[in-house]
Amino acid sequence: MAQKKTFAAIGLVLAGAAAALIFAHSPQSALFMLVAGVAAVLVLRHPEAPPPATIDGDGDARDAVNDLIEALGDPILVLAGNHVVRANTAARALLGAHVLGQDVRLAVRHPDAARRLGEADDTGGGEPVTLIGLGRRDSHWQMQVAAMGSDRRLVHLVDRSRSAAAEKMRVDFVANASHELRTPLASLLGFIETLEDDAGADPALRARFLGVMAGEARRMQRLVVDLLSLSRIESDKDRLPTATIDLAAITRTVVDELRRSDPDRGADLEIDCAHAIPPITGDRAQMSQLLHNLVGNAMKYGRAGTPVTVRLEPGDAGDVTLTVADRGDGIPPEHLPRLTERFYRVDSGRSRALGGTGLGLAIVKHIAERHRGRLVITSAPGEGTTVTVHFPAVQADPPTLS
């Protein structure tokens, strides 16, 4: 009879978890309800738990609670009063193996956690507590606490660091985009107001102001085009290209276009393309954009009169390697990890003076990732910068065995 009641109770917990999933559309809430509910039923079914000193968290097959929490990838603690009596592998990895038997407020060293865990009841409004800096300074964790009966509680920690980092990137992106658009717009409005006054009567001054206004308008146009392009590339990142393309032919076409658009600097372009370049699977327009950005950057930031080398060759690991190298001022090593961040610039003034939007390498990175490529940037101050992208080549069909 007791066993039937236990199964009935577990069935009610499963039904509650399913309801949370269906009506609240929250898999995390459903999982938390399921773990806490099943654990509570098992604890009530076996109230005489082994003493804390005998529980080592190694997953005794006879201990249903340990089996349950060990199966989860998130850190889980079981408390008796305020002391940790069970901690799964993920919890021990985060907090240390010494947490068993400790006061939980010492085990989870965070002021917000201590306040929540020190409450006399477990109501908490069902809202998780955010713990910033637990384990490492930039981490974001959410902690949920649920009563299990018999003076026991379950603590569930969920790592939200990635979503927090993505949200920060989104906020920074919006702020940077707004700033980048506001600056040329303010310049345009200022010149328009000046031309509306007496300055508009001077033909030479009017022509100079109009030239500056046209430059600012083109800068805004480039920024809007790059923003739209980045948005399209990010929306397509999970859709692999399906067309087979000739990267060598696209590279030659882009180099020829850049030579015509800037004859002086274009004369410094050198192309080294091996004869046997295997095809790759890719998006022709995006590959052209990637090459325009990489070669264009090398032409802008390399010293005038020095060569810009574009090399395409088959790799040793069945890939195709694209290399673009310049002989410019180079980039200090502390900047290299951040070069592909949106709007990140080593020298903001120089970048804007040369017409850069701060999005070129971010676009390159996303195009490379969509094509399952690997982007590597190396640089030496005073010597120049080399950007290498490795793309997987189309594999030939294996011969048919007869």
C-alpha cells in the first residue's frame, strides 16, 4: 500500500511538472519542480536518512535521491537544516568537495545567497536569486530553493553566464550603433544650420560644407549597410550554405575590383593562388564580402607603397587556406582577442578617418563561422598583420567498391 502511495505521489509531481511545461512554457521550472518533488516524496518515504558524515555524494545506487541529483548537470545541494548533506558532482566542482557537512551560507559564499538561505521559510515567491561572481568574477548563476520536508531543502544552481554575456553584447551593440549614427547626424545638422545662416551666401564656403556633409552622409550609409549585412549574416548563421563555389575565382574577381577602385594602392596588391584549389561549400556573395573586408582593411591600414599579399592554397588537413597580409604598423597583442567585436577599434580616430565602421572584422568572423571556417589573426607591431581563414573543402566521393 505504501508503495502505491509513493507511486501516486510521484505521478502527481510528474503531472505538476508537465503542467508547468505546457502552461508556463518553462522547461527550467518544470525540471526544478520534478527534482524537488520527487526528492521530497523519497525523503518522506524514507525519513531516516543516513547521517551526513556517511554521505560522500558518489552516487550510491541504493540512494534514490543521490541517483536523481547526480543525473543532472546543474549543481544541486540537499540541506538538512542549514548544513549540506548531499552535493552532486557539478556542485562539488563549483563549490569544492569540502562543502559536505558545511553550513550552506559558508559553502555558497555570496551575500545574496546567504540572505535567501537564512530565511526562516522557503516561500521566496518562487523567484530565483541571481548570484553574480560565484566561482569566477564574470559568472552569473540563478539559485532556487525548495522545501523537501523533514527539515530538508533542495538548492538548485543554474549557470546563466552565457545569456548574461549575450545580453551585455546586445546592450553594448545598441549603444555603440546609436553613438556611431548620432555623431555624423549631429555633424550634418550643424552644417545645415550654418548654411541656413549667412555662411550659405559664400560659394566657396558652401561648397566646402556640402563636401563635408556628403562625406558624413556616406559614412552613415556605410554604417547602415554594414549593420543590415551583419543582421542578415547572424540570422543565417544556423543555415549552412549548400552551393559549391570556386573560391579562387571569387578571390581573383575581388582583387581585380579593388585594383580598379583604388589604382594607387591597388598596384601594391599581390595575389598568390595555387592551381589546384579544391572547391568549398559556401555563399558566393558572403565570400565576396569577406574578401572585400579583409583585402580592403589591408590596403587601408598597410603602409602606402608596401605590398598587400592575398594567398590561397590547399591545406594539409583537407581544407582551403586564405591568407591576407599587410606591412603596416601592426596591432599590439592586447588588442588581438577583441578585434572581431562589433565597433571595437584599436585607433578610433584613424579608423573613422579612413572610413571604417568598426564592423568589418565582426562581419568576417560571422561569415567564417557560418561556413564552418576558422579565423586566425596574427600581428607584430611595426611589421604588419596577417589574417588567415581556414575553410573546409568539399570532400570527393569515395570510390565505389565492386
